[in-house]
Amino acid sequence: MDVIAAKGLTKHYGDTRAVDGIDFAVAAGQTVGLLGGNGAGKTTTIAMLLGLLIPTAGSIHILGHDMARDRFAALARMNFSSPYVALPQRLSVAENLRVYGHLYDVRHTEARIVELAGELDLTDLLNRPAGQLSAGQKTRVALAKALINRPEVLLLDEPTASLDPDTGDLVRSWLERYRAESGCTILLASHNMAEVERLCSHVLMMKQGHIVDRGSPADLLSRYGRDDLEEVFLDIARDRPRERVT
Amino acid sequence: MIRPALRRIWGLMYRHLALYRRSWPRLLELAYWPTLTMCIWGLTASFFGARLGSAGAVAFGMLLGGVLLWEVALRSQMGVAISFLEEIWSRNLGHVFVSPLRPWELVAALIVLSVVRMAVGVLPAVLLAWALYAFNLFTLGPVLILFAINLMAMGWWVSLGVVSLILRHGAGAEALAWSVLFALTPFSAVYYPVSVLPAWLRPLALALPSAHVFEGMRTLLQTGTIAWGHMAWAFGLNALWLGGAGLLFMLEFRSARERGAFLTMGE
């Protein structure tokens, strides 16, 4: 069953075609990577999936709900994390998580906060204002917020951006474990190709608002004759003809 | 259906109340302007009141009553608009609007917050007016509650208009959160009757619920009777303006989702 299904998804801003008629589906329990250069349409796509942006055309169904008509039913069962969307800086970590516990109507919010704090190594930070945390700590708090309602669908926009390799690895390991334990479906936009290779079973390559290629990381590597996804990314971004790739 | 909605409303309220809990300057700031305004007008009114005899005493009551009740509208309006701006300043809108929080729940949370902010801001001024000038606003009787409800409602629809403009023009329109109700002060007959205004401005004044509230307050202070006609006009106009502002908010909210404003707001 497809947990996320987008058909003919389009977003135009005047003459600019940010996303131009893309189709894709994500099956239950899959982790799919959304790759592309800056301005490829990744963030616009994620914003449309979240209901933050109304598409110019096309349809989105998440967990069987039509996002144009019934987005709140889907939003209660999904969540989102991005280093580019902040949490209130003056609230403590616990207060921030409590706010979202209420917004997502999470049962036993306090127990859930303690549980997440333990798993994401946030216990000592719970009473500290979010604004006083390091980038790595903020990312873990954002992840805790994204998991507060035990989402069935998780949309992640560059979840490990600006993290040191150790913290980045910690977050990736945690995401792998969470997916394995919960069966959560994850759509991940990232510029970190190693991360995508490690986490994603399927990749959508975007360029100028279109999905220009798709497949499993292994499939893409094989078709482009490359050793890593970064080279595949560059081939697509720079329009390097595939026949010249050996 | 109701319990999750109430919980979401409480969630957004908690986010703002937690800020006040950990910041006494923020709490103090709520009461600062209403108290300062009341002190200045109280001194002015007592100066003239002492020189004008019994007529001065009535004028003194009208002036201080006007000052204190107008603060109800002002604080109510700012309570909604500034709470919304806090979400923009903290760049948190992206999280709030991808949660299951409905737009009407957001508005409900902002309105309840505005009542709290208004109470914390205006009550110290009311108590100080009683302590310093022996002016007890509560002598107006239970009808004071109806005056306050109308002025709070006016603050809500004005702020819904302000929030709609912020949704349309971004944080660049934030100055309106502080200034827009001040622009309506001359037409609201806060300190003088509507009849003082030029004839061509009176219809504008009478289209505002506040003018009817303050005409009603003056009638009560002068004659001891309640002007139910003015009260009915105030409630009716508030219902109309609230309906219009609510519609405008919903249209601008949708327009902001179409334009992608929530992705960039706060930058």
C-alpha cells in the first residue's frame, strides 16, 4: 500500500515552475530520498506534502487522506523536522516538547518526553532554553519534536545538516532503529549522499521541478556506472551525458 | 472531537504562558502602559476636576472610565496580534501549521490569550485608579461586563484584520499591531461624545462598537440609566465586524498557503 501518493503535483509561482507535474509514491515502511540541487523543488514538494503550500495542480494522498480535503486527519499521524524551522528559543526543551505533545494530542505526554529524552540523550537538557543549545543538540530536540506523536509518516528536510560526523551518525542510527521498530514511512530530503545511500531504499532525483530519475541507490549506481551517489548527483546536475560515463 | 481541539488550543496557549512564567519583565510590560496612561490621565482629570466642582467630578469619572475601558480594547487587540507575531519572530509557524492545529483553534487560542493579557495589564491600572483617585470602575455595576465584552470583541476583530495584513504583507506589517487601534481612538468617542465630531465623521464613529460603548458609559455616569440601544448597536456591530474579519482571515490564510508565505515568514 502506498502511504504517500502524489500525482501530477505542480506548483507555479507566476511564470516560475517550482514543481512541474511530478508523480511518485512511497510504500509503507520505505525510506525514500529526495535529492536535487538548490532550487530543484525538494522543499516545495515537502511543503506541499505537509499542507503548508497549496499545489497549483495535482493531488496528494497521505495515509489514504486527500490532503486537499482532509489534511488534518493525515497531519495528526505524521510529523516533520527541519533545521531551517526553529522551535521557540526561550522555551525550555521540555516546554517545547510539551507544546507539541498538546498540539498532537499525545497521550501520557510527560512519559513520552522522558522516553524520547532518554533515547536521544536529551535528559540533561530538558530544562535548558532551546536557544542555548548547540546545533547538534537542537537537531536532536527537533527530532524529538518530530517523533513526539509516534508518526506513521516522517518528512525530514536535511536532518543532519550542520552536524559533526559523530552526531550525524547518531541521528542516522536512531532513524534506522526507529524505522525498523515502528515501520514508519520516511521521506528524506538531503544533500548528504552517503546518508541517502545508507538510509534510503529508493531515491527520487529532482532537477528544475521535475523528477529526472528514480530507483534504488544500487540501481542508480549501476545505471550511471558510478561508485557513489555523489557522482550520480553531479552527472544529473551537470547534464553529463550518460554514454560518456564509464 | 472537542477534547483534542481544546488540547490543541491549550497547547498554543501554554507555549505563550510558559514565556511569561519565566520572564518577569514580559509580565511587567503588560501592565506598564495601562498603568502609566491611567496615572497621567488621572492626574490631568483630578487637576481639572478640582477646578470645575461637581461638573468636574462627572467629567473626571468619564475621562478615567474612558481611559480604563479603552485599555481593555487596546490590550485585547495587542494580545491577539502580538501573540501571533511571537510565532513569526520565533520562526515557529512552519511547525505550528504542519501540526493538526486548525486555523479556528489558532484564533481561539490567541483570543483566550488576549483575555489573559488584558486582565493582567488592565486590572493593576483599575486598582491603582481606585487607590490613587478613589475612582472605582466597578461602580458602573454589572453592565461593566457587557462594556468590556464589547471592547474585547472589537480588539479581536481589529487584530484579526491586522493578522490578515501580516499574512498578506509579512512581518513588514507588524507595526500595525501597535498602532492600528490608536488610529481609531478619535472616532471611538473615548473622551468626548460623538456629537463633538464634525457631522460628516459621525457615521464613521457610529459604525464602531466602541463609540456606542462610550456613549453608553457616559449616559450611565450622567443619568444612572443603561442605554440599551447603544448596547444593542455595539453587540450587533461587533458581530458584523467579527464575521467580516473572520472571513478576511480565512481568505488570507488560504492565500498565504497558496503563495508559500509560511515558508518565508519571519525571514
